[in-house]
Amino acid sequence: MAQETYDGVDLVVTRKGAIRAGAGEYGLIPGSMGTGSYVVLGLGNGASYCSASHGAGRRMSRSKAKRTFTVADLEAQTTGVECRKDAGVIDEIPGA
């Protein structure tokens, strides 16, 4: 949460699911557990409150992922990726 001013109006901006992307500001957009992340440079677009979306998005809910996938699936989908590979993170599996 940050106090920012746009078009002369003082606002409190909460970026749930987004990062600040002010002009010339670097940001990090993380991929899923099975993909890389991206370093980005903000454009400072006031119409979007200098924000950019982040994250990989989801194909299914966390609860459905827990019902659908196993630890073996997690291990297979994250082969070569240094990450936790236990039941506690199945909801973050790349297939979800």
C-alpha cells in the first residue's frame, strides 16, 4: 500500500496482483515454479496508476490443484528447478 498522486488527486494505492511500474523503475515479474522470471522497466502509465500485472496466472483454483495433483506430479513438472517439492506447495504446481 502506498500514498501516490495521480491527476492531482492523493490516493492510497494497493497493488494486489500487480507491481509498481513508474517511469524508468525496474520491477520483477515472477513466473510459475516451472518458468523463469522477467526483469521489466516501468513506463509510468498514469492511466494504470503506474502499475503492471505480475505473476503467472492460474488455470485452476488452489483447492482443485490440491485435489488434482500429487507430489510425484510436482516433482515431474519441476524437474531441474530448485524449489520445494512437497505436499505443502502442490497448489503452486506449474500445471495449476
